[in-house]
Amino acid sequence: MPDPVYILGGAQTDFARNWHREDLGIDAMLAEVLTKGLESTRLEARDIKSVHVTNFTAELFCNQGQLGGIVASLHPDLSGVPTSRHEAACASGSMGILAASAEVEAGRYDLVCVLGVEYMRNVPGQRAAEYLGAAAWAGREWTEATYVWPAAFADLIDAYSEKYGYVNYDHLGEIARINYANAKRNPNAQTRKWEFGERSFREDDDANPVIEGRVRRNDCGQVTDGAAVIFLASEARARDYAESRGLKLSDLARIDGWGHRTAPMLFADKLRESRNTRFVLPQVHQTIRECFHRAGIDNAFQLDAIETHDCFAMTEYAAIDCFGITEPGESWKAVEAGVIAADGRLPINPSGGLIGLGHPVGATGVRMMLDGFRQVTGRAEECQVEGARRVGLLNIGGSTTTIASFVVGRGA
């Protein structure tokens, strides 16, 4: 078995900020989050041996590629440090984490930075939707949709309804309501000051209008400017780091398990694969099971919390049974029983998730890992799940095309 990979900490930007309105570019966002991350961990730029930048669409939104070169320009001590760029739509952040972890495990570098960023609020909403549609197969799926991703996950609602029986919108509305409520406690959440009425999470065409199919406005994750950074270290480097700060290795966070799969690009092909299985999304379930196996756990209830991909309420609904919280097709039971609520048996998205906290696409996987770190080290403040020692993560790109799962725990 490779040596474990430790998480020393990190930082994120305030996801409520609109950087374009402040006349600041993607370089300013990268600089701010890196500086905050170094300050919070009491690391120096010279400590970083490698940087993995994760981003989906800077070329489209910002007309900017070669992001690694921008990182190397942020501090004199980063000039010459090797960088890599990772893109897998909404799972870009997790791809950077996997690559950085492999470098640590291989002994290539003992301290690696993963820096996720997305800049998206500088264009009108329709154009943003078109740019984000690049994660679907261009010209081959959802070609008639005004908004590609709401249409895609409306199709997931239909697929669940066909396989298991009608998906009651009350359950989707409750998932969204929980995430917005959790975000109220998160000082970095895009929606922390938003207010909703009683009808906002119902099938109400005025308070919660339809976007595509059965997907409604308040089901949707947010178009968000944001960045997040984490620092990963070898066991030896983590031990030195802890000792120099009067900590024990067990005070730090560690990646205990991971899973990674890629499903066929077309959503129709994914559904064909699922026909003779118990799951609508068997690849997602298998990714989680492989992660659990590597982490040495048998079921989701050995976790204390989950940060899952909720680009839409239906995505979280599907994640519930893929995690094994319920039997396939019975995710509604966990919603009705309050299992996933902030004070439930297994809270989901105490951060607010993509719906409440926000979804800067290329940074989301990094932000999830940061929140996992915060939970297991007791640093999640008002979002803290009491006694959390193990947190599960699920990050997906496209219509569950790229799938990554992690378990974050306490160090040995």
C-alpha cells in the first residue's frame, strides 16, 4: 500500500463575490486564495514543490489558457515550480487531487498544492449556460434545450421515475431547502443572505418556476465565481509540519480512500448500461464502493457527514441511494426521515453544497476536500457536524461522465 496522503489545510474565496464587477480578473482570484491558503496553514510559497491547477472553461469565459504560468507569476518563489492543468468539467478539482496525491504517494514531491478556480459571472446567463454545455457531447445531446444541464438532470428525474416509480417533487424541494438552510451558516456561501418564501420549494410556477422539464429554479446549483486551494503532504512532511506547530499527526486530516471512474459520454449510453442493474447510475455507485473498500469501511453510516455533488437537487437525490444510505430507488425515505438534515443521522452538505454554497465548476472538488478537512479537524465553525471524524465526498463531471469519490479522515 502507498503511504497515506495528508491534508494540511487550505482556503477558499467568498463565493458571493462577483469579481468582474470589482474589475478583477482570474489572476486576482488565484492570488487571493493562494495567499489565504498559505496564511491559514502557515506555509511559505517556497515550501510548495508542485502545483495542480483545476479549471473547466477559462478559455471560454476569460479567453485565458496556460493557467499554470499565471500561478508561477504569483510569487517569486513559484517561478520554476512545475504545474499541471486538469479539466473534467465539474470534477476537474478531484482530478487535480488524484494527480497530486499520486505524486505524493510516488515520493516525487512531499508537499503539493491543488488550486481550483472558475470565473463565470462576467457574461449573461444564457451565454454562461452555453459555455457550460461544453461538458455534454456537442451536437449530439440536448441540442434543443435552452439550458443544457437542467435538461440533462430533468432526464435523470424521468429515468428514476421510469425505473422506480414517480419521483415526488416534495422530496427534491426538501433537498434544496436543506442546502439553502445549511448555507445560511456558511460565511463563504453565495446564497447566505438569500430569502425564500413558503412556496419556494414547491411546484409553484411563480415562486419556483420551471427551467427545463421537472427541474425548477431553486433546484439548481449556482453560477459562481470562486477559487479554493488545499495542500497535500507525505506522512513524513505532515509529521514535521505537525511537530513544528505543537500538533500531533492525528490532529491532521488524511485521504483514507478514493474512487475514480469515467462513464460513456452520452447520457443515453449511461442509461443503456443501467438497464440490467439495480441502479440508474451504476458507475456512480461502483465508484463509491471502490472508495469505501480502499478506506476500509463497509457502508455510508460509518461516515459522519457527506459533501456530495448537488448541481441539481436530483443529483443529490441520486447520490443518496448510490451511497447506500437507502436501497436503490428509495432515496425519498432518507429525505422524509430527516437522515440527511443538518441534525440528522448522516448530514449531507453541511456546507450548503453547490445549491447553497455555490458551484465554481473547476474549484468545486477542491472546495469539497477543504470542507472535508475542516469537518474532521473541527474547524468548520457554524457548519460543524459534532464529533465528525470521517467525511465522504462525491464529485461528478457532466452527466456523471467523470466520477470521483473520497473518504477524508483523521491522521494516524
